[in-house]
Amino acid sequence: MRALAQYVMRGPFQAGGVAAVTTAVPLLFWIGAAVVGLVILRLGIGQGLNIGLWALLPALGWSIFGQDPTALAVLLQVMLMASLIRTTLSWEKALLAGSFLAIVTGLMLPVVYPGLLEDLVQAGVSFYQQYNAEIAQSLGDDLDRVIRDTMNASMAGTYLATGVGMTMLARSWQAGLYNPGGFRKEFHSLRLSPPIAVLCAVTMVVGPFLGLNSMLLAWAAGTPLFLTSLALVHGVVGLKKLSGNWLAMFYVALILLGPSLMILLVVLAFVDSWLDIRRRISPAGPAE
């Protein structure tokens, strides 16, 4: 990946070519988005938008002719978040903007891609009726609505998560080429301010009472909290100079425990926004 980043930064022709080709090739769109993000972060929004146009054309092709908005949605997420990081140096603002775009995406998907969403809903309804008849019967007429909300939220949330991941990849490429160790330090210190943490928590709790898609709001508002909880874990491990095995065990536990541990991490990130846990931990001394 480092070699790819070096090649991309040789000039606009190389960057635009890689962005266009990888976006056009199925399942490689994430590379194109990360390339555009790298150019924005390193060279500025103007040059980044020029390279983004190379990736935008195949992304629009997939979106219009292939009825697959994934590449376009992820590209827009990365361009938005990378631009905000470039101008404000704030991951918090970038994540907040990404979450807002995810909500807008979730609201637009049923309007722009009704056929795609309808096919997914029918597949989900058929699955539950065939393999989970009890759940389908208990939901009754609400089954279609629940699956529709779930599919809608999952698509928009996946675009957000992928966009965040590709923005982080672009930032790590930038640090690897021009500021070794910079991304690690930046990620380890990532923390939401109390007002933003409260906004995310209130959005997840109050939104459903307003008749909105609760799963979409949970994806959008929960992602910044979840990412900062991961940063907290990485930061504590870094402060205590623990081995990478601790992080490996943590991610294994995250896979095994799933939602239970994720909820705990979100709560921990909310608490950390007020207490700043990393500031209260004494760093490990030099190894003897």
C-alpha cells in the first residue's frame, strides 16, 4: 500500500489514473476513494476535487447504469471528511459531517433507488418467512417496515463505516510518506467533546420517538462514539506500552461478543468525553 501511495503522489496523471481504474473495477472502489482522500489531505481541496472527478465518472456509471450507489456514496463520504480534516484538523468535525451525510443518504436511498431497496426488502421478507416463521408471524404487518428500515440503515451505515475507514487509510498513507508516526499519535488522542457526545447520545435515544428510522440514527450517531472508543483502547495500550497481543485479544473479543461489547464501548466513549481517561493514566516508564 505504501508503494501505491508513493506512485499516486508522483503527479495528477498517476493519481487520477489509479482513482479512475480502481473505482471502475468491481470491489476496488475503496482504493479510489482513499487515493482521492490522500490527494485532498496532502495537496488541498482544489487538487483533490480535480482527482475526484476521475473517480466520480465511474462511480456515477455504477450508480446510474449499475444501480449500485456504493462507490459514489463512499467517495462522497471520503471527500467530505478529508476536506474537513484538511481545513480544520478536526476528526470530530469530520465524523460529525460524515454522520450527517449518512442520515441524508439513508433518507435519499428509498427515493433514488426504490427498486434496489424493494428487491432487498422482498428477499429479507422471504428469508424470515421461510427460516424464521415465528419472528415473521410476531411482527405481522410490521415485518415489511422493519426489514425496510433495517436494509436502509445497513446500507447508509455501511457507506459511512467504509468512508471513515478509507479516510483513515488516506491519513495513514499521508503520515507514512510525510510524517511517520503522526497518524498513530493522532488516532490515539481521538476523543469527542462533551457537547458532541451528548448530541450523538440524544440522537440515538430521542430519534425513534420522533418516528424516524432508529437503526439509521444508531448507525450515524453511534459511529463517532464507537470509533473514539477504539481510539481510547489503542491509546491506553500505547500509553502503557503493552504488546500488540492485547489489541489482538480485544478485537477477538469484539468479534465474539459483538453488540454487547459494542454497546459497552459506546458508553465508555461517552464517559471518556467528560473524564478524558487517557489524561488520567500514567504512561509506562522505559523498559528496564
